[in-house]
Amino acid sequence: MRNIIISAAMSICLPYLPIWEWDGIGDMIAAAAVFFWIILALLTATEGDKNEKETRFHKA
């Protein structure tokens, strides 16, 4: 859920950067959707194993 919120917040802001040149609001919405999925995939891929800390402490 945390990754979805971060992705949504970032993808809403990215189309408003001055480096983009959009033809209309539809293009901005489509770009925000694409940014959302890219950011979500990157966050999920770099998150790491959630059970990593638990297994490290239980081995000792």
C-alpha cells in the first residue's frame, strides 16, 4: 500500500514538470498512468525481501 501511495503522488506531479510539452489534458492523464506503473515497478523491484530481517535474527 505504501508503494501505491508513493507512486500515485509522484505520477500526479511528473506531468506538470516544465520539460514536458503536452497537447492536452488527456495526454497528461495518460502520461501520469504510465509514470504510475513505472514508478510502482521500480519501487517494488528495489524493496527487498520483507522477511529478510526476521530470518537474519532467527538464524542466530
